[in-house]
Amino acid sequence: MNEADEGVTRWRRVADRIRAAIADGTVREQLPPETELAERYAVNRHTVRRAIQSLAAEGLLRSERGRGTFVNAPAPRLSYPVGPRTRFSENVTAQGRRPSGRLIRSESVRADKALADMLDCAVGAALFRLDKLSVANGLPLSVSTGYFPADRFPNIVRGYAETGSVTEALKLHGVMDYRRQETRITAERVNPVDAEHLELPLDSIVLVSAAIDVDADGRPVQALRTRFPAERMELIIRP
Amino acid sequence: MNEADEGVTRWRRVADRIRAAIADGTVREQLPPETELAERYAVNRHTVRRAIQSLAAEGLLRSERGRGTFVNAPAPRLSYPVGPRTRFSENVTAQGRRPSGRLIRSESVRADKALADMLDCAVGAALFRLDKLSVANGLPLSVSTGYFPADRFPNIVRGYAETGSVTEALKLHGVMDYRRQETRITAERVNPVDAEHLELPLDSIVLVSAAIDVDADGRPVQALRTRFPAERMELIIRP
DNA sequence: GCTAATTTGTTCGTATGTATA
DNA sequence: CTATACATACGAACAAATTAG
């Protein structure tokens, strides 16, 4: 070992050197093969892999089996406006995308404490759960899970299946208009099921938006939890 | 190999079994040691480690050297309201926290294309860059980078250093009020520098809020890019 | 307070599988 | 078809942090 190697692991030093090589332009698009990097940095191939893995976790690199390891170009993100009038179809058409919603599944559930609070109903009340996938131009943009009070919206599932629109399905139940009361945004790592639907790698990040829609009288009609692929979307708030 | 092992790697099957064990309550707080799991699932310890690593990347597990591997309890998140009147100090005091801002560094920079667009100035115009760390009750809540037109706000750095508040520093330059014009929210993996300031693990996720503040005349006074630790914060939008 | 045992982390070696060029 | 390159999986050893006694 060298003198300047105080307490830093080898794979981290290798990662730093790769990062530096990208920063100063020595490496532009594709990395040399792992075996070559191992030789160059005088470490085992596993050590190189550990370094690459950590840089891939940061989003800087992307490995493709049989092809090589590549530097990730930051992708331009599609904007998704968030506000009182948030509706999916209106949002994405404005950006020249043909949007479509697909029902992933639906089921009857009972309200737990959190849902009861959000929907202003009793714990244990019957709810319908709708899982939807939103796609624009073949690219999945979000998966969302909506909860509706079953007593007030008995035909919400069929209504959505037939019209492909929550707005229309609510109209069938006499709710002619609704607005977004509150939106909470956070981020987390994608779960395997969502990753499948969103066509994302398993280590991706999703933006999570938890919202409540209320009707004209302020009564909650829907509790919604939407997951957006962070690498493809940004949420935009304009007061 | 078994019959039921169609194309799924071993580490992934191990990960699924660990996930199931957590879901059904077999494992509550702490996982058995890696060596024991390796024996139980009849795989090499490396294979167990690969599985744990993937679950840790999801945020479900957390490994501590010398102690063991633990199930992560989802942490309650501090809410950060986003809106036209977004100001840091007002936001967190409402939740019983004593907030404080600390200047990380400041420097003079030239506007690139993106900054010039946001601040409505010429490319190459002189700007001041302020990097701040926000802390409440000893816990880092955000790091933010603000850009101010240097000609209009020549003493912004000193003003902030003395008052510890952007609002106050702007008042010294005659801007008595400002509002948030636009906020764009996305999420990404933390970079090492921010991770240090936010006291976060290197594989953490940050919520990124890019905003523009304008004065009463609608002139941009600040372009701001704030990074929040996603595991500690949520952004909340209430119209 | 010190030592030994436990447990995760790093690093090497080796072999084989699988996708791509 | 062959060579290349990343992915998975085993084994072995030691380092580093923590805990138990």
C-alpha cells in the first residue's frame, strides 16, 4: 500500500479515480472493460466491480451485460404540474404526448386508520382500491393507487374501466367537479412491482405524491398515492 | 438446482424469502447473521450479502458493521410547505423546531445559459452563489444553493452572513418582499458533498426543489436549488 | 478496562453463465 | 461460431467494529 491510503478502501479509491476520469474528460462515453480497469488500478476485478456498482448507484454509470459500462447522460425530464386542478390527461397532452391510463387491478379493501383520516370516514369502512398505470407515447409515466369510499361510489371501478378516466367515473356518481386539497411529496426507492410497471431498473428512485381530492363541498372523494419515475419526471408547482 | 428455479438468480430468491419473512413477522427487528442465513438458505455468504444489499438499497434493511442487519422502521417525516410564501424559518418553527441557517460557502460566478434564463439576465452576467445548510434541533434539513444577480445585490453575502436570513439580506437591498414564482421538484441520489453536510449515507435519496423567487414587480431575485433528505422530509403543497 | 467471540466489510481467487459484438 | 464483457456464485482469508464475558 501507498502512504496516501489512509483508511480509505480500495474500491472507494478506484471509484474516485473513475469519477475523476469522467470529470476531466478522459472517459467520455464508455468505460474500459472491467478486466482492463482491474489491471490498470492493480486490483482484483471484484474491486473494480464494487467501485462501478457504487457509481452506478449514484446514477453516474450504467452497466450493460455483454456490452460494457457507460457514462449516463442526464435525461431531460417531463414536467408534471401539481395544483388544485391536477388531472393527468390535461397535464401531459399539453406537452405533445398522447396519454393513456390502464387499470392494473382493483379490489375491495377496508379503511385503516390512515385512510380513514384522509377520506374522513370510519376505520373499517368499505373502500375501492384502483391501481392505474399512466403511459404517454409508450413510456410509463406513473403508477397510482386511488382509494374511493365504496358507499358513495359503488360503480367507480366499472366507470373507470369503461371511460378510462377518474374524472368521468366520478361524474357518473354525480361529482361534476373536484379539486386537489393537499399534496405531499417525497421520494423513495422503487419497489419491484412498481419497477416492473414503470419499466425501471430495480435501484431506481420514484417521486411519491400523496394527495386528497375533494368535491365542491369539500368532501373527500379520493385518496391518491402516485409514484413517478424520478429520472423521467419532475413535478412543477406554479401558484 | 430445483425445478421451480426458472431463470431467477439465487440472490434474488434469497432476497424474496427475507422480504417475506419480514412481511409475515417472522423477522421483526434484527436479521440472523449472514453466516446463519447462508446456511439456512444453502447458499454462499456472498449470495446472502448480495440479497441483503438489494433490500438495503430499497431502504428495507440497514446493515451495521459488527452489530448486525436490521429492519428499517419507516421514519416520520418533517413536512415542508411549498408555496408562494415559502420561507425556511417560518416553515419549521411551526413544527416546534428551532431552525438555523449556516453559510457553507459563497463565491462569484458567471451566469450560464440555464441561470441566465431563470434570472432573466445575460449569459456571463456576474452572480453571487450562496451555499447554505439548514439545521433544526441539530438535524440537517436541507442544503441549498442560491444565485443572486451581483449588480443588484452587491452585499448579499455579507448581509446573509450578518443576519443569517436571505429575507433580511434582500431587505438591505430594498427588496421588502418576494414570492416564489415557480417550483420544480424531482429526486436523485445524493452526491458525496451533500451527503457529508446532510449527515446522510452515500446511497441516500434527496428531494431536489428548483425554485425562482421574484420581487413585487415580478423581477427574479434568486434562483434556488435545495436538496432535502427524502428520508427525513416531505414537501407539502396546499393551494 | 481488557480479551475473546461475534458480525459485517473488504479483497483476493476461481469458475461458470449469459448477452452482445 | 467465437471472442468479448458483464453477471452470478462458490471458496478462503483477513480487517474492523461491536458486544459479551
